[in-house]
Amino acid sequence: MIQLIERTTDVVTGSPNLEDLHTLSAFPIFMGTTDQARSNDLTADMSWSISRDSGLIQLKHLLPLDLLYQAQTTTSAVGPTWMAHHRAFAEFLRAYSPRSVLELGGAHGILSVEYHQRVGQIQIPWTILEPNPAPVEGCRARFLKGFFDEECRLDEDYDVLVHSHVFEHLYEPAQFMARLCQFMAPGQIMVFSVPDLYEWLKRKFTNCINFEHTVFLTEPYVDELLARYGFRTLEKRHVMDGHSIFYAAMRDDAIESSGLSHDLYAQNRRLYEEFVEYYQTLTHEINAKVDAWEGEVFLFGAHVFAQYLIAFGLDTRRIRCILDNDSRKQGRRLYGTDLIVATPEILAGLENAAVILKAGIYNEEIRNGIRARINDSIEYFE
């Protein structure tokens, strides 16, 4: 029995005025692959609520952090889309000419490698605080294993604090900002990247909110948290057609919050309801296509993309296997399912095959890769 953590207040405003939205029952708690017996997989209801005051959508019951990340080591995050992000973010950071960097949650150290490639032989001190370090080859950053919390103590100075796709993983974003406010001196710079979650949900991306992304932390809430906790936004840039938003902010005690729009409740509620209706309809339509298809059927993405489709009713009985480009996932089982992961190379030479593809912003990258390198006659159900 999992001891879930209940959220009873809005994690941005503190308001207890919450309203239930929707529940996906018995959802897999881990969005990756495993070698363990299926009987050992754990599930929990994924229940979402919305604040009637601020419009913030958030997960109602949280997994304990040690359980959420116990099976996680690192994600590959090195496909073309992610590499484009790392490079663009490194270039964005370069404009602020850091003399030393503290990076929170830098996992691989890819950003530090990309940054130093852009500044030539100049190597600045770069420290990465990360609970599961997995440095890539060529990373010269100093790794510290741990979390950015009240117990965190650092013995090095820095002038720029960096984090990339960390904010949306936090259970308590307001507490994180309060900690940063105390940790950073006025005038210090924070440069960070967050997913453009509004665009992700608008475009029906299933990696938008889940057991890891437990708060629909869209632009208005990020802006509000920055101002409330003493950070003046210096620059904000939307990049890669809705993939991410880059921020640069400076600690400034003179900045004041302008509050949140009263329109966010209706806007976000409608957006989430459209998301649910879309997937209920989509899985029904895909099931009909699969039933009518005379060839083999595959499902792409050993990740939350596939788990969401299955949770919304995708029938897996005709699916031969899961396809994924990550070699570390191949030969393993997608957590919460009976489906084994294989390389997309098995599509080579097939004349009557269909791939169910609903992988968010990565759809085009995946489809183009299969067409160019493996098989240009594949049918796609998406």
C-alpha cells in the first residue's frame, strides 16, 4: 500500500479552495522500463484538482519522492530535440557571461559541456547539485549528490544559478522560490528553462502533467513566483515552437508582484477538459483503426506517452511491442504493461505495418527518423 501525500492547498497561493477535475485510475507510478516481474509494478490513482482562486491545476495525491525516483537513474535526453534545447540554452546563458555556475538538477552535465564548447578553452567553475548524477563523457563539472533543500550547504561561491526543466518537477514550487530568495544575494542572476506547459497541454501532449510534473506551472505562475520572492525578470524567450521558455532573472528586493489573472480558472479548466475529451475520443478511434488493420501494429515510446494512451482505453492486444530509440530500454518491459521494448529497426522491410505514435513534441523527429533510415511505407495512427 503506497502512502500517498495529499495536497490540500494551492501550491502557489496557499488557498484551500480546490475542486476535483479528473482521475485516471491505477496509473503506473514509473514512466520507464523495468526487468522486474509485472506483479511487482505499482500503480496509484492519478487525480487532478484545480484551484478555484488561481486556476492552478495540480496533482491531488503525490508519490513519496523516494518511491517516485527509486527506479530512475537518468533519461537519455540526447535526441535531436533535446540536444537542440541544450545548445540553445547554453547560448542563452552565454549572454550573461557567468564567472562561476551553480546548476541545480544537472543530471548529465550536458549543459556545462555545451556551454564550454561555446566559450572555447575558458573553463569556468561549474558545480552541479543533483540527486542522481550521471555525467556524460567530457563533462568537467563538479558533481554534488543531493537536493536543494534546507540541509544543503555549499562551500563555493558562484555568480549565476542555473536550472533546466527542474521547476516543473518540484512538489512545492513556492517553498523552492522562498529558499532561493534566502540563498541568493541581491544582484545575483538566475538563468533557467521550463517547458511551455500551456502549449503542451493545448497541443494535447501527455508528458505535460503526470506523477513527475505534478503542477501545471505555466508562464503566469512562474512570473508570479519570481516577482513574489524577489526576482526581477530580465529576459524571457519562447524557443523551439512551444518546447520551452528561457528565463533570466535577478535577485531584487524592490520588485513587487502584480498578482494572477482571474481568467486562469476558466481557461485552465476548459483546457484540461478538452485534453480528457480528446484522448477518450482518440483511443476509441485508434482502437477502431487497429481492429480494421490487417498487418502488424506497434506502439512508439516506452514512456508516459504509451502509458497515458493505455490509461485512456487503448486496446493493447494487437500491439506486437513498444518501439523506442533508447538502446537502454530495448529488451525490457514498459512499466505497468506486458509490452516489451524493441528497436524501431525491426520495422525495416515490413510492407504492412502501422505505428501508433503520440509522443508530443517528438512526433516529427520520430516519424522523420523512421522514414529516412528504416522504412518509408509505415502507416501512422496518431
